[in-house]
Amino acid sequence: MDLPWVSIGVILALGAAFIVVSWFISKKVSSADSYISSHGRLGVAFGTTALLAFWVTGNTIMAAPEAAYGMGVIGAIAYSFLGGVAVVAFAPLGKRIHQVIPHGRTVGDFYGNRYDRKNYVLFLVLVFAYVFGLLMTQGIGGGLLLEQIFAIPYELAVILTFIIVIAYASMGGFSSVTGIAFFQVILILAVIVVVPPLVYLQTGTAAVYQGMAELAPAQLDLLLPAGIFFMFAGAMFAVGEVFMDNTFWQRAYAVKKEKLVSIFTLAGVGWFVVPLATATLAFVALGTGQAPEQVNQVAPYIATVYGGQFASWVFLVGVWSALASTIAAVLNSLASLFINDVYMPRRPGRTDKHYMRAAQVTTVVIGVIGLVMSLPQLLTMLQMLIFLGVINAAFVFPIVFGLFWKKIGSNAAFAATVLAVIGGYATYFTVGGLQGVVVSGWISFLVCWGWSLARPHQFQWSRLYRVGLDEFALDRSAK
């Protein structure tokens, strides 16, 4: 089979640019702390783009049209609502993080010191499972994108994407990932500025609406029950995803404290626009009767059919940048969590050079595992998000209560998480995916709240405040 070498060349050129920029940035990274995080250094511009570059993922651009294709207008609004609300909701959480654990670096610093060892181990196991699942969605998205538009074989596309991202993400860690994110966001925004308007200039908005009214009238219903349910159930797993994801905790520490609320609010509002714009491509598919082979290919398919070669190039560069930025952020987040919360406590007293080298090796290993897991297309991107949402929802309330309420103890948090995951997945496999997310969230809330009232704990906030200080010896014994 002849390979599309021009298309491969475009990806290689873009990847090479990211790698070169990362190499220059990495020259200024001289400590493990700057590789893992960046305390209070990012202002509004870089702080907002660092958030958008991670949160505008392959799911945002590819799965939003999938939701709109299945649930119509309310599906597009619901997908946009759930992600935007989650980021805005993290703003007060981030402010509280700076108050109670100002010297931390990862979400593990909080969870391992707020609760006992069994909670900490459970959290690490489930957060690693969640992050590898998230890596899979991005790998699948990248493979489908390059295969659909530019005929690059799926397996080659996945391998190409991961190799490039592993190369630049491992060089300078957090500094490289956030530095390149500024340029990636510009490329991502080109998709929503160029592609949907170009497509609608070819089809006409009135023609698309009339076509939907004739071919898919249910998709115009703003009160479609499935869409309304998706909006609120989706918000549950999106909030859980943001709250437990170390990537957001890293950025909460990295931005200037006084700018945190503004940065997260601006990023949440900005994120809302991206999936809403790309989801409108699904309306063209519904209104014209165009149907791709796989529903999660609807956006690139419509971009190619009605936008022509130029739209397909823009879509390639912008969406591949979104995939790359998210994979890079996830790799750095997971590597940082492993080094800070697993490796350092077991290898104390080593040099910064040693820890940085360990972090680079960990990034490469995690990237290779993510690559291998992405090769089989097990689920669509939206299906994978909902599957992982059961885990996300289970941790919302142990984190929220743990940050704001001293009465919640380790046993309450552990019981809430275990029961929520068990109940959530039992419902997921017997009733439905979104129902499983809702059940998980409600169980988590009720157990945290009820147990804490029945057997209140008296946590000392000073314990969290001391985390990260030189004189503080990490102790995750039972409390």
C-alpha cells in the first residue's frame, strides 16, 4: 500500500517544530521541582493557554460532534456545558488548595496527607487507571483523524503521534508542555475559526436546518430527554475528572495565586466555545444525510466533504495539536505524580539530576504503554469518557469534603469511594453508562455526608499546610 508521504511530512514537520522548541525550553529546566511543576510563575496568558491546551482534547473536537450526531442540538450544548462548568467549578477549589496545602505539588500530596494509606493507595491505583484510559482516547482520536482525512494507516498514525509527543514532553517536563501549549492553542483555535464557517458557506445554514427537520427532527428538540440527562450526568463526571486530575492541580499551583480564579474562569468560558463550534459539523451530517463509517469520525468527515482540501489541512493541524498537547500534559502529569508520590518517598536524598532523569524515563515508559493500549480500538472516545466517568464521580466528594470539611475522616472517604465505584459499575453494566456515573456520584456524596455526621472526625489543617516544607517528613500512616 502506498503511504501518503506528503501528509506524513506535515505531521513530522509540525512535530519537529514542537521538539525543537521543547529542546530550547529544557535548557532552562535545572531542578526536579521545575520539571514537575512551576509554583506561581504563570500569568493570565500562559495560565489560560496551559489549561486550554490540555482541556481542549481530541475528545473536545471529535467526541462533541459524536454527541451532537446522536442527541442533536441539546447534545452539542450539553457537551459544551459539562466541560466548561467543570473548569469554572475548579476555581474556588484551586483557591482553597492554596489556602490549606500551599506547598504541595500534586493531587497525591493532598490525598496522601488528608487521608490514610489505604485511601492513598486506592486513589493512586484508580487515578492511574483513569489517566491511562484518557491516554487511550487521545491515541484513538489521533489515529482516527489521520486515517480518516489523510489516509495514514491507523496504527502508523498512533505510533507517529506518540513518538513525537514522548520526545518533546520528556525533555523539559512541565516547562516544555506549558511553553509549547501557547502555540498549540493558536493552532487549535484556527479549527473553530476556519472550518465550521467554511463548511456552512458551502451548505447554507437554512438548508442544514431544513434537512434536519426532514431527516432527523428529534435532533432539533431542545428538551430531548437523552440530551438533558447527558448534560447533568456529564457534568458529574466532568467535574470529577477535573477535580481528581493531577494536571489541573499542577496548573493550580503553577499560576499566580491572585490570578487563579480569573484564569480558571476564563479558561472554562473559552473552552465552552470550542466543542460547541465543532459540534455544529454534526448538524451538517444530519441535515445532508451524510454518514461516516464510524460516528466518532463525523467531524473530520464533514470537514473533508464540504470544506475541501484547505479545511482538511486546517483540521489536521489544529486537531492534531490538541491531541498532542493533551497527551503531553497527561504524560507529564502521570510521570510527576509517580515521581513525587511513589518514587521520591522510596528514594530520598537523591540529587535533582537523578530525579529529573527518573522523571524523563518514567515519561517515556508511560508513553510507550499508552501507545500500545491505543492500538486496539476498544471503545469510541465518548464511550471511554463515560466508562471512566464512574471513577471520576466517585472521587468528587472525598476531594471536596476533604478540602472544606474537617469532619470527614479516612474511613468515610474510603467507604464512599469503594461503594461508589462498585455501585456505579454495577449500574453501568446493567442499566446504562450515564446512569452508572450518576449512581457513583450520589453514593459518594451520601456516604461522605452521612458517615461524617454519624462519626465526625477532627482533622488538623496544619498537617496539610506543612506538606512540601523542607522540615516536613512525609507520613502517610493511618490517621
